Amino acid sequence: MNRSGTVLATIAAAVTLSASAETEKWHAKDTIESLESRRVEIDPGGSIPNSAALARDNYRAFLDLVSDDPDLRAEAMRRLGDLELEAIEARQLGENIESLAPHGYDDAVELYRELLAAYPDYRRNDTVLYQLARGYETGGRTDEALVVLNELAGRYPDTPMIDEVQFRRGEMLFLRKQYDDAEAAYRAAAGFGASSRFFEQSLYKLGWTRFKLAAHKESLEPFFALLDRKIGGVELLDGDKRLEGLGRAERELVEDTFRVLSISFSYMDGAASIGDFMEAYGQPEYAHVIYMNLGDLYLEKQRYVDAARTYEAFVGQDPLHPKAPLLQVEVIEAYRQGGFPSLVLEAKKNFVDRYGMTGVFWVRNPRSQNTAVVAHVKANLTDLAQHYHALAQLGGKQVDYREAARWYRKYLAFFPEDPDSASTNFLLAEILFESRDFENATKEYERTAYFYPVHGKSSEAGYAALLAYREHERTLDEHARIAWHRDYLDSGLRFADAFPEHPESGAVLTSVAEDLFSQGDFDLAIAVGRAVVAKQPPVDDTLARTAWTVIAHAEFDMHNFADAEVAYYELQSRTPGSDAQARAEVRDRIASSIYKQGEIARDAGDLEAAVTHFTRIADAVPESGIRQTAEYDAAAALINLEAWDRASAVLEEFRGNYPDSEFADDVTQKLAVSYVKSGQSVAAAREFERIAFSGTNTAAVRREALWTASTLYEEAGLIVDEQRVLDAIVARYPDPIAESIEARFRLLGIAEAMGDHAQREQRLRDIVQADSQAGTQRSDRTRFLAATASIELAEPVRQRFEGLKLTQPLDESVRIKRQAMEEVIEVYTRAAEYGVASVTTAATYHLAEVYRTFSADLMASERPHGLDDLALEQYELLLEEQTFPIEEQAIELYKANTDRAAGGVYDEWVKRSFLRLAEMMPARYAKTERSEDVVTVLF
Amino acid sequence: MSLPCFSDRVRSLARSLICIGALLVCGCASTGSLPDGQRGAGGDPAASDVPPRARALFDQAASFLAAGDFTEAELRFEQFLLQFPDYPGAYVNLALIYARDGGEAATRSALDAALAIDPEFAPALNQLGLLHRRHGRFHDAEAAYLKAVTVSPEYALAHYNLGVLNELYLQRLDAALEHFKQYQELAGGDRQVEKWIADLKRRVAADRRAANLADGQS
């Protein structure tokens, strides 16, 4: 390629470059005129090698040598001109072009001119003309340059550089405002098509030239042809960076083109003209940019409606285009800037209707690649909802509430799980609550609180849900209220569980616990109540007190009395002393809890535990009304445990504490049993005496008690006490005789033990008398006792008889003794008549003894004084005669006894009778069995 | 066989004996039982099968008893029984000693032990009869005496005692008469018994006459 072509191209590029640089941004003041004032600046080229200067000198020398040969000389001159021009250009490039002396170009021009003049038919004169034009142009002689170029175009229309020549002509004509000629030149240049290096420049300038000629419609085609080349197939971004993919120069070129197109369309019929053109031309990929640019231009001019319509035109013709929503947004923006609120609102609704997430747009366009659209959908939905929300709050109209809710719901339907959805949901709940749709507000608050990951409004929503629950519950009938309230409680629990740090958490839980308790749902009430009191930091005292009340009462009603007791202590510590009634109730419950634990332990057979519980009430709640019963029960349990000493201690204390208790009689009986079992006979006896003298017991019980008392006193050796009790038995219970007479018998023994003879005798007579008056109750036993008594009564009679000595005068003493003997005989006979074997043998023996001693006494009696031997002998014979039958009588009586042996009677008196008989009749009765003194055989 | 009613002193002694004389006890084991033919009251005291040591120990104990040293006799018979537990004679001697103190239970125990070894040991049966009689069990006494005279017809003491029992306690004069007669036949020559026989004969005859008279009257 030759140098001059490069320079021209460089100049042309410099023109556009400088123009672009100044109009990098569109400004309102930019007009078509501003383009005309742009200066042409020459960009310095590369350096010229030194070899060029040598060649020039050689050519000069050559011209001097071969000046006769015209061809050689012409060629040499042209070459020399080229070199001269290059040398000048090189120098220009090396130094400041302004300082160049004009005559430097003149040298080259002169050379070319000489050449043309010398060789008018030189075959390369097209090149010479071209160089000459360059030389003129370089030297600032543009008129002459244009003439040369015109000549060149005219004479050499087929020269290879014709496209450049035409373009340069166009440029020069354009500068001279000869737009018609320029248009032709540019058109010719552009006519060489894409193969020409000047094609795009030509299209650009052709468009501009037609624009200058006000041929707007005609200007479109070259501009669009240029755009097709520059951005056809290029992915355009949105907004200010839409041309980022292009180089700076091209970007400016495209922007210029956009700008002039917008102006053109605005001079025409606006968006309609775009449509018309594209209908004919075909819709380019960047069509939306063309609309957008025009809209933007209108906006700059504050032609808002035109702007909106322009944007909308694109949307209208290709609503599913990925960029269509963005233009729709611009529509809204245009109305907004224009101050048309109702149009804005309508546009927003349209936008949402068209590009809502359920629209067909999203079938074609993936959400991930259209995040800006998604953001606009959200923003518009939010705007719409808030708009109506504000209206509703202002005017209170239900229709506005509904509309706000509708838009919030749409947002949530489109973006159910977006990070922003939670706050939108909260707003939805709020609007529902404000519109008094508490049921749906409840749902939405709950959804806000629990459906999303925790967010700033979570806990607030959770609490608001509870408030909404309460509001709605007021509107429900009884039946519906139950189920609703159950849900409310669940929500409350959920709230407290999810948002323990919420300031109302404790209050909510407490309220739920109370509710659950009042519904009889004790298990849950306890669980919730315990959650309240376990909260950290602790809830305030009022809540804690309420919670402990619920826990304690619920545990109590669940029969968890141990837990209830603990809970009541907690409650007690939170009940102010000034609230006397409350404190009393709590303490009463503590006592009841303890008592119930005792009852349960007792029923389970754990008596020790039962006692522990029953007795500790005294320490825990000494003033409790149930304490008395508990201590009584403790004693009963101890008795069942056979812990007699402990039982009696408790019972004694009980009697001391409650002397007038309704259990007094029972306590006495239990004490009696305990003392008996623990071997405390005396204490036991005293209790039995109490029983015997208590009016509430039956006669049989009292009588039995007296008997037991007497036995116990006897065991304890307390004779006087025993006697007192027995006397009472005899006095109070003459019937049945069988018992009464035993009492008398025992009294007899006591009298004997006390050595009280008079009393003993009286007791004996009592026994005899009791038996004799027993009538049908007379028995072997009464008879035996009476018989025994009677023989005892005989004893003093016998002793008196034995004590009487026969002394002289014998008649008198015998008479006295005989009288005594008759008395003795009578008493023993009467004793024997009872027919009681042992008494009969005794009586028989004693009778025999009476006869024997009387006989012996007679024989041993004092002999009368003064008898001689004979008389004495006769006296003694007479005495023997007198005593013999008496002795015989004695023997008969002894034998009567010994004869009983064969019948199996071999008691003391029979044995004694045998001994007497052995003495009195040894020949017959002194017979003793024989035995070896020692056995000498081994076997 | 257990050792009945021995004092603690005897038991401790027995224990030491067992320790010292284990060998001795083993050597005596063969004397534990005797051939039936050599058993019975009045058996020859010099019977050949009695170990000499047993005989000697027994005789020593018996001599203390005969001498009235009851304490020593009791000790020795008890020691004897530790080594030779199968001789009823020793038990009967112990029963004699216990009966002196009126210890019915101990006496009865010793007699039961003797009779467990030999239920027909006449001295034991006789002592049992005595024991029953002392406590008024006259028919039990009679049974014991009768068994004694049945198994050992020559055992005179039992007849004597049957005479006393029948006359005084059972009022069976003819039976008494018969047993006294038997006694006289076996023991012979007791003048007092002879008088009793005469008295009984007279009384029996009188009773018989009275009975006949009663029968005739009726």
C-alpha cells in the first residue's frame, strides 16, 4: 500500500475520533451543528527511515544524468516527487506540523506538476494526481486538492484508489457544506461495499449527509447498515454500559449513530416511524435499544407521554422479548417523572400482570438470566401493596385493605421463600389485622414467624399471632372457640419455644399455662409452667407466682403430691406476707400435699414413709387443720408396723395436743394396744381403764377392758390397782356369773397375798354365795370355786377345833371340843357335798383327821387326879372304849379316800390318807413296792 | 440312740472322752449289739460276750450306787454309756438315781432309753411300773409290771409290786393274792408276805361270802 492512502485514512479516522471524543456523552446542547464545527487534526505518523533520504539524493543525481530519456526521467521525477513528499511528511511527523514552511510541500507539488506537464500520458498519472492532491492538501491548499481529485475521479474512474478518492471528495464537499455533492461522493464510496476500507466511514457520513439534507427517512438505512456491522450479533448490555463489549472508538461511533437515529425518529413520527422502518428493513436484534434511545430522548425533552409510548411500543410489539420488561419499567418511570400517579399505578399493575412470575414471559426467559426483571417485579409489587396499605390506613376502606392484601399475597405467591418474603408476609399479616380479619391475620403472622428462617420480625410476628388469636377468639361461638383456643395454646407454646428471648415470652407462657390448667390439661400446664419458671433471665415475680400456682395446683390435681409440695413451697416464698389469705391457702395446700403423700405411701404398704409424711406436717404447717388427722394416721401406721413405742409416743402427744379430739376414744384404744405390745403393762392397763369408763363404748367392750386392765395390773404386780379393777368388775358386771365369780376368785388371791385375813374370808364367802345364787348359770367351775372356797372357810373352824385342849374337868372341855367338832364336820360335809373331787378328798381327809385327832386327844387327855392304878386302868379302858369308834370312823373316812385310787383319784389327800392308814393299820397298809437298790445286770 | 438328760458336766466330759478315746470307741464298736439268745433279765452277769472293760466299768459304777454315792455312781454310769451305749442296765441304774430326787422326766427318759435298747428288760419295766404308780397311773403301772413278769416270769419283784398295786390301789384282792403267792414261789420265804397272803386269803373269802350272800339275797 502506498503511504498517501495511509495518511488519508488516518486523517479521516482522526476526524471521527475527535468528534467522538467531544460527544462521548449525549448532552441536551448537542446538536447537529456541533458536528460541523469539529476541527480536522492530523495525527503524526511513523518515522521515515534514513534510507529514504539517500534514495532522494540518488534520484536527484539520476535526473541530472539522464535528463534526455523522457520515460526514465518521468519515472525518476515521480519517484523523486514521492520521496520529496515523504521527506516533508517525515519531517512533519518529526517536528511540529505548524512550523513547517509551506514551500516544503511546494517542492513536491512542483515536481508533480512538472511531471504532469512533461508527461501528460504517463501511465501512472492517476497516482501522480493522487499524490498531487495529497501535496495540496498537506499544504493546506484544499481547493486545489479538490480540483485535482475531481480530475482524478473524472479521468481515472477505474483507478484502484477510487473509493478513497470518492470518500475524500465527500469529506471535502461535506466541509464545504455541498451536501448534495458530498452525498453523491459518499454514496459512490459506500457503493464499493464491505470490501472497501472506507465502507463504514462512507455509510456513516452518507447518513449524516442525508441527515443534513433533512432526508431523515433516507438517512436511516446507511445508519442501520452501519449498526448492523458494528453491533449485529453483539450481546448488548443494559443501561449505560450496554456497549461495553466494543472498543472505545467503535462505541463512540455506535453511540453517535444511536443519537442521530433517535433525533431522526423524533423528527419523523417517533416510535411509529421505527416500526415502519423496521417493518421494511427487518427487525434487528438491537431494536429495543432504538426504542429505548428514542424514549430516553423524549424524556430528556420532558416529553413524558411520548417517552412512555415509545417504550411501550416496543413492549407492545414484542412483549416476551427479554428486554421488554425493562422498557415497561421505563414506561412507569416516564409517568413517574411526568407526575402522572394514576398512570404510574396503572403501569405498575400492567407490569405485574404482564411479568408476574406466573406469566408466559418466564416460560421463555429463565429467571436466572433476568434478575433485573425479577427485582422490578418485586419492587412493583411492593410499591402497589404499600400504596394500598397507605391508602387503607388513611381512609380505612376495606377495598383498599383487600387490595393491599392482594398485592402482598401476590408477592408471596411469586416469591415464597425469598429473603424479603418474611417481611412482606409480616406486612400482609399487619394489613389483615388492621382490617380486622383476625383469622387470616393469625395465619399470616404464624407463617411470618415460623415459615421462614429467623428474621428481624420473627418473634414480633409470633407474638402478634397470639394477639390475633385472642381477637379472633372473641368473635367465635362456644363450639368453634374450643378448637381455636387449642390452636392458640399451641401457638403460644410454639412462640415461647421459638423465641425465648422475646420480652413477652414469659407472659405468654404463663397465660398458656393458666389456660391449660383451667381446661384441666394438667400435664401440659405443668410443662408450660415449669418452662416459665426455668426461664433465664427469670421472669418477674408476678409471673413466677402465677406459674408456680399453676404448677402446684396441677401437680396436686395430678396426684403428684411430692412435686406439688415442692411447688407450693416455691409459691409460698413468692406470696407476700401481707396477703394473709393467700398464704393460708398455700400452707393449707402444703399440708394436704404432705398428707396425701402419706396416704399413698400407706396404701402402697410403705408404712414407714407414710409415718414420716404424716408426722412432718407438724413441722411444715403446724397450724394445719389436717395435722390432727395426719398424726392419728401416723399412729395407726406405726401400730401396723408394730412399732409400739413410737406409736404410743405419737398417741400420747396426740392426746396432749387434742384432748377433745373426736378420735379420743380410738386413741385410747390404740394406746392400750401399743402399750400392751410394747410390754408396758401398767400404761396399757390405765388405757384399758379409760376405755372401760368411756361412755361411747359398749358394755361388753368396757367389761372386757376392765378384765384386760386387771390382767395387766396383775402382770405388773400392782395388786391394789388390780383389786380396784376387779372390784369394779364385780360391782358393775354381776352377770355373767362365770366371769364375776372369777373376779371374786382373783380378789380372794389378792386378799391372801395381802395377808388380809378378814377380807380373804369375805372373798371366800362371796364366792360361795355367788355360786349358790348362780341359778342356771351355775357350772362346774362355779361349783369348783365355791367348793374350794368352802373348804378354805372350813380351815379356821378346823383350826379352832384343833386348838381346843381337853383339860379337866373333861366333861366341859369335851363338850366344847365336841361342839367345835360338829361345826367342823358340818363345814367339811358341806364342802364335800359340792361333789368336787379334790375338795371331797380334802374334806374327807380333814373329817378323818378331825375324828382321828379327837380320838387321840381323848386318849391323851389329862387323867383325872387322884385315881389309883386300878381306877386309872379302868378309866383308860373306858376311854379306849369311848375312842375306838371314833378312831374307826376316822379309818373309814381315810379308806373312803384311798378307795378312790382305784377310780383314778390319787391326789394329795388320797396319798395322805394312805399314809395315815399305813400308820394306823400297818399290817394291811404299810406295804411299799420293792425295787433293786442297784441293777447288777448289764442287759 | 441319744443320750437323754445328761448334765452339762457330763456332756463336756463326753466330748473330751471322744477326743481322747477315739481309738477305744472304735475298738468297742463290735460290742454294740448282742445276740438275741444272750439277752434278757437275769442274764448271767459273767456272760462271755461282755467286754471285760465294760463289765469292769459297770461294776465300779454299781458299787458306788450300792454304797449310796449317787453322784459318783451317776457320773460313772453316764461315762460308761458314752463308751458302751447298748447296755440297758446302766440306764436303769441311772433311772434309780434320778428317781431318788423325784425327777420324773429324767427317770422316764432313762427308762425309755433302756427299753429302746431292750423293750423286755425286766428291771426297766419294773422301774417304769413304779414310776407310773407314784403318779397315780395305776393301770399303766400294772401293764409295765405285767409285761415284766410276762417276758421274765422269774422276775419276782414285779409280782411283789403287782401284789401291792392290786391290793392297795386297784382294790383287786384276789389278783394281789395271786401275785404275792407268785412272789413267794419265786423269791420264797418272806414271812411278812406270808402274813399278807393269809390276810388276803381271809379277806377274799369274806368278800366271796359277802358276794354269795348278796347273790343269794338277790
